[in-house]
Amino acid sequence: EEAIMRIEPEYVDQLLRPTFDPNAEKHLIAQGLNASPGAAVGKAAFTAERAKEWAAQGEDVILVRPETNPDDVPGMLVSKGVLTQKGGATSHAAVVARGNNLPCVAGCGEISVDTNRRMFTAPDGTVIKEGDIISIDGFTGEVYAGAVPLVASRYEQQVELITLLSWADEIRTLGVRTNADYPEDARRAVAFGAEGIGLCRTEHMFFDPRARDAVVRMIIAETDEERQKALDDMLPFQEQDFEGIFEAMDGKPVIMRLIDPPMHEFLPSREELVDDVYHLKLEILKNANSFEKLDELRAELDEKERMLRIVEGMWEVNPMMGLRGCRAGIMYKGLTEMQTRAYFQAACRCAKRGIDVHPEVMIPLVGVVNELKLEREKLEAVAKQVMEEEGIEVPYMFGTMIEVPRAALTASEIAQHAQFFSFGTNDLTQMTYGYSRDDAEGKFLLQYVERGILPENPFQVLDQEGVGRLVKMCVEEGRAANPDLEIGICGEHGGEPKSIDFCHRVGLDYVSCSPFRVPIARLAAAQAAIRNRAE
């Protein structure tokens, strides 16, 4: 126990990842947010395509973007690190980077990224052009011009860590699961000691290039028949990934969260479509004498204008609080039914092969008990139908994500229709504070911390007085109404030591975090058990 208490949990990261040589000369040019730990050196690439091109040639690449979106993921995955001008600790870039062990500096508002000219300018006037070497430190959020020498972790340190974590596992009472969206994530997390999946974000599967066309057709469908055909085409992609995840998690629970983001995220952006329409009209003017070419261009223009009308029709003032989560499941006929069918088909077929499956379905963004009742009744019927068709029964659970403050305040009602709660503390923090998380971290939150207005960034360290009070109330009232209720946390706070200590004290069953933070969570959970036992 003494050995466990002497180790800082964050030190575990440094044992597992390369760091910069502390004695090396460095040219610091900017400071951003330490969004994903690790150190990386490489050529600055300003598009995902260029990153892939250079990586294929064996070059080390740092992807530099104003902010990332799902289309950038292929470029992120081949890069050594990611640098963004906008965004925060829970931005797209940060979440993808943490899930894939990529160093990331996000929300680096000090730099000005010009994607057209493929360069960025630092506060001291340093200009970094595409192809220039830069170094980023995901531990500190620092950005350097040129190559800073790296220091790899030693094998001896890793062996010592394995021993330490085995001691921690004997002491902790809090379970440690992982947030994993793909089979490879799940396998990696198990290697790090994860005891299940606390969050599988199913929408990430929709960004697979093979499934993208069907996803778009589902969203823009004008008839039930068109939508159902698109959903039928989407199902195999979901089922395939679910099977891989169940295989990796043999004997362990897997919580599948139904689709959560606003639908417009799966479509081209309005700005992109306006630009396409403008350039197509120019092309039509240039090819006025070529009738064959004109027909082709006009057909393409008609399709782009149709898509633009759809995107503009889906526009919302505040999409993160609009038609998403369970609301989308209720309004888009057949969508969550398809996901549930794919999930249970995968579970049943794995069970037939001798894999011990424990599927759990999480309904997101519930704020009113009737949303949960409606979705659970509908989806449980699908689950039972699939098990009947497959001729096998598997143990399963239905629950909800607690991320809307009203859900926490009405926990006693909601717990009567749920078998588990999982706190989505990223959104719960956002809605409790009234902060748009990406805007806040980019505009004022870091200054709030520096000036002492806030003690810490609440998106990195759970706010125990406000958000934590909601969590504690929800746990107490939920368990009073349903003593068998399983309760965990799946926001990024699930891998942060102070937040883990709080989770232990309020009686959660488990925490869930990105695969590479699982060792940190195991150690922090043991320290929480020792610390609170002593008190």
C-alpha cells in the first residue's frame, strides 16, 4: 500500500509513452491545451490527404488543423501527433487522439492556421509552412519549432509498473472499464487491464467510408422505404464491428451507446456545399458550348443544391442541445431499431461460437422518463425478436446515460425503468455550467483557471460542488428506487485521479476511460480505496 500511495497516477503515462529530452535545447513557439499525453515530432501536414501521403512514404507527420472533424480521422490515425487551433479537452481531436494513443495539443489559439496557404503563424512571428518540422508535447500543451529529441520509456520501468498495477487490483473496489469504439480499441484496453467496455460510441462506425453512403441515404431519405433500404445497408457494418468487440471482451460487459450526435454531422458542411455549388456554376459557364459536359455538370449541380437544401433544413441554433441522442432515435424511424438488431445479432452469433457475451444497451440524452420508457420498450422487443430468430438467449441490460441535469434530478423516476446509469460527465458538466465546452476552452476557461476564478478546468477535473452534487443526489435517489441499479461513469473524468476518488466516495460501481488511461484509473482507484479507508 505504501508503494501504491507513493506513485503519482499521471506518472504512469510517462512510463508508457515517449517524452522529450529535458536537457535538449527547444524553441517554444506556442502554448495550447494538453489534450492527449505523449511527445511527437514530425513534418507539419495541413490536410488529412497530405498526412496519409507522407506517412505512406515512411515520413513522421504532425497533422495541423484549425479543428478536426470525422473526415480527418484517416489522416490522424497515420500521424505521430495532432495540433489544432480550436477545440478543448473534449473536442473531436482530443477524444480521437486519446483513444488512439496520439499526442495532441488542442485549442492552441495562439497560432493562426491558414489551410489555403498551408502554414501557421506563431505569436513570436515564426511561420511554419507545410513540410517544416515541429514538435508537440501532449503532457504540457507546448509546441516547438524544429525537432526536439525524444526519450523512450525503459522496459524495466514497464515491468515494475505491471507489478504495481497487480497490487492495485487487489486493493481497489471500483471497477475499471474502457471507452472503445472498435475491436482494436477493445483488444488494446484488455491488454491494459480493462474489465469491460463502459462506452462504445456506435456513431464512429458510421464514419467508415464503406458505410458513409448508406448513412447519408438514411438521413436524406424522403420515404420510409428509402430509409429502410439505407438502414438495411448500414446493418452489416455495425454487426461486424460488434462481433469483433464481443470477441475481444469475452466474458466482460459491453455497453453499446445508441447514436448520439446531431444528424448533420454525417453530412457535408453547409460551407463546403455552398463552395461546391459556386464552383459548379462557374464550370457550367466555362463549358457553355459543350452540351455533353453541360448535362453532366447540371446533374451534379442539381444533386449538390438538393443536399444544400437538406442541410439548411436541418440547421439548428444549438445542435448539441437539439435533435440528437434519444430524440433522434424517437424521430428517425428505424434507426435505433437497426442498431439494436445489429448488436443482438452479433451477440447471439458470438454466443453460438462459445463466446461469453454480456450486451448492455445505453439510451443517451434522456431528460424525461417517458423518453426512456418509449425507447426501451421498442428496443427490448427488437432484442427479444432477434434472440428468438437466432434460437439462443443471452443475458442483457438496458440503461441510460445521465448527462442532462433534469435526468439526475428525477433519478428516482428514471431508475424504475433502467437497469443501469452511466454518467456522461462531459455533457453533464457542459449543461450544468452553461458552457459550450469547445468555445469555453478556446475563449476563456484557461484564463479563468489562471486568474483563480475556477480552481481547475471542470472538463478535465470533475466539479465536485456542482456537477458532483448532482451525481451524488442521482446515485442516492436512483439506488433508493432501484437497489440493483448498476452505476458508472463514462465521461473523460473516468480516467482522472481526483475524479476517480470522488467516484469511489459516492459509491459508483466502475469508472470507464480511454484505453491508454486504464492503467492510471487502476492505480487511482486503489489509492482512493486506501485513502478513504484511512479516513
